[in-house]
Amino acid sequence: MYVSGQMIMLAASISCPVQFNSGAVLECDSSLITEGMIFTGNSTAEISNSRITNDSGAVIVMDSSGGINLNACVIDGYNNPTITGNGKGQL
């Protein structure tokens, strides 16, 4: 799934890879993402009380120049590294 605008999630579940492209703004609380997240361009996110997993690659790929804030989240993955990327934004 590709997102380039605003996305608000509350107690939701995403079971496919999700990529936040330039201009994307994610607000996420109490949710489950099971196939990892990719942040590109200048995408930003506020993620709280959520679980992010991926069994087939990095859980989070940070290629964004924007800020990604994680608050009380579980990052669960088997691969090394679990979080990767070349973004210049804050994670």
C-alpha cells in the first residue's frame, strides 16, 4: 500500500507492506502493522501504543527527511537490522 497524503489509524490493522511517500503524514494509535513500514521523501509519523512487525525484512525503513516519532511501540522482527535506512530525519 502506498500513502502520499494524511492517514489516521486508531485500533486498525494493516497486513501488507506500507510505504509512506513524500508528503505523507501518519497519525497512528493502538494499531498493528504486520509487514513493515517504509518512510520516503519528507514523510512524517506519530505512532503510539502500536506493534510493528515484519518476518521478511527490516521492520522500519527510514529513508525520510521528516520526523518519525515512536511512543510506547513494540518493534518485532527477526532480521538484522530491524530498523534501517538512509534518511536524514529524526527517528
